[in-house]
Amino acid sequence: MLDFEKHLYRLMLVTIAIFGVVGLLRDGPAQAIQGFLILQRHPSRLINDFTVIGGNGGAFLNTSLMGALSLGLIRLNRVRLSGPTMAAIFTIMGFSLFGKTAVNAIPVMIGVYFAGKIVGKPFKNYIIIAMFGTALGPLVTFMVYEAGFTGGLALLMGTVVGIAAGMALPALAMAMLRLHEGYNLYNIGLTSGFFGIFAAAVLAAAKRDIGIKIIWNDTPALELTLIVPVISLLFMLWGLAMDKKDIGKNLSAILKLSGRLPSDFMENVSPGSALVNTGLLGLAGSAYLLMIGADFNGPTIGGLLTVMGFASFGKHPKNCWPVAVGVITATLVFGKSLTDPGPVLALLFGTTLAPLAGEFGPWIGMAAGFVHLVMVERTAAWHGGMDLYNNGFAGGLTAAFFVAVIEWRRSNKPD
């Protein structure tokens, strides 16, 4: 193991422990564990705020255990802890506050494992797809808890469907990546949304209710407001200690990168500067939520953690702000509230389009952010909330649209 990896493992273990300890202290061990168990037995389609369903303690405990599961999976398969894997861990932890549980994640991962076996590839080659592919976890819990099956049959149906979804992901992910050419950082979000449309169509034909309901915590507690800023400061200090006098030069180098997939800031620049970038984006996102008076709850903290994860794998302040401005502009133009769930989550997760701004400039980034808000408020209904990365689905479609127009213009522009 490389020296910087040891630092990353220690930092991630501390981060995972913070969620676990806060969760246990917040509600007490007995209530936190009870809330955690409630979450394992609850449907998880968009948007189900786990801080409401299982309490803050149960939600934080779920996040901690899912983070530990992710980190252990990476270590067990001897995959290097770097930009992509950091993004995957943070994303899983973030969505464990509003959708992911061990019950719905593991069958999808097993499916990806089987897909590797079919083509003779080791699981480590597909581990990133397996981790991000847990976006389809709600499909598992829908079959278990919402589709009308009971007992062992419900569990069997959920497991089989989850494994089938996981087996389809590697092939679909490659095709979806070609569609947007790496300008949508949440490629598995697009992939899962694509698969989710077919799954939702079958369920609708079978007369299963796939209507979307929102459970949203609008009275968050202090720990929900503080958790991301505290972790952000921890990452900044850790990164500063690693890079020391080179931090200014390295941060400048990160800001010059477009962020287009695959952009591993840890490998291309340095781990320390990537950690500082992580902290900066976490603080910037938290400051925005405080400024507009938005709720700090499961979904919004999940959004902040996802942004932080991709601060090692494509996102930085320079390529994120144009997309954010575009989302804000669309929100105001169409008379929506900046604090409503849709616009808040679109701004945080919409930074999946940051590479467009990084490659083609801020005006394209703003235009993409504007279109993204319009798209993301439609796409969840298409897959019935089965794809937790709905912004990745909408972002992929938006990126494909812009890339097609830009490439057409470039190829037909007179010399």
C-alpha cells in the first residue's frame, strides 16, 4: 500500500466513525439501532429522507455502516484508494441518508460480480460500477416491500431482480459513456435511469403503483447542519498537512483541469490538494444552503457528500459555479423557490455537468445548468424513482444534447 493510501484509509475511517458515533450519541444506541433496522425494512424510492423514517441516529448509523462496507470491499479486492473509489464511497454514504441500505445494495453488487464472471473478468475490474450501481437499490426494495409479494417470495423476487439489474449494468455503462463522451460525471446515474425506464414500464404494465412520493425533513437538528462543515474542515487540514508548501501550486493545477471523465485529481495532481478541494466544495455547498435557508436533511447532506466525493474525480470550484448559476437562473425564471427540494438537489447534484463548463467555458456550463433543472424535474417520473441518481440520468441526457450540438458545430464550422 502506498503512503498516501494509508493517509486516505485513516481519514475515511475517521469520517465513517464520526457518522457512527454521532448517530449513536444522538438518539442513544438502542434507538439508533432500532431506527437503522427500520430503514432496512423500508422502501427507498426517491425521495425518502431517512432522517425522518429512521431518525437522525438511525440514518447516521446506516451511513456509517454502508461507508464501512464500501471501504472494506475496496480493501478486500485490493483496489487502490484514489479519485474514483473516493467518489464511490462518498456517494454511497451520501445516498445512505436517503435510499441505500445493505438490503437493497448487496443484490445489485452480486449481479455486477456475476457479470464479471460471465466475461471472465475479476470483480475488481467492475467494482466502481458495482458501487455506483447501487443507485438501483430501490428496485430491490420495491419488489420486496411495494410490489405486493409477501414473505419469502418477496425477498426472492427482490434479490433476483437486483441481481439481474446488476448483471446488465457493465454493458449499459459502456454504451452510456459513449453517449455523453465523459461530460456527465454520474455516468451510472444515466445508466441506471435508462435501465429504470424499462423496469418501470414492466411494473406499470403489471399494474404496480410507481407513483412518486416525497418524505422530506424540514425541521433538521443541529448535527445535520454541522456534520458536513466539520468533515470539510477535517479534509482541508489533512490535505494541507500532506501537501504543505505545494498546496497553492497543486490547487492551481486542479483548477486548470476540465474534469471530464476520467479525471483522477489524486493521480493527476496530488492527494493532498484533492482533499483540500474536497473540503472547499463541502464548505461552499454548505454556505449556499445556509444562505438561502434550505433544509439540512438526508437528501441535501447526501448531495453535499456526493459533491465532496467527486472533488477527487472531476469537480472543483471553477467548473462547478457556472452550472450552479445556471440552475439558480432557471429556478428564478420559472418562478420556483430556491429552497424547494427539486431546485436544491438540482444545484448540488447538477454539478455532474461540471466538465462541460471546464471544457467549453462558463457560458456553456450555465446553459447546461439551466436545461438541467428543466430536465431533472421530469425524469424521476420516467423511472418511477427507481434510480437514486436521477440527476445523473438528467445530467447524462443534458450532456449528450450539448455535446452533440457542440461537436456538430465544430465539425461543420468553415475553416
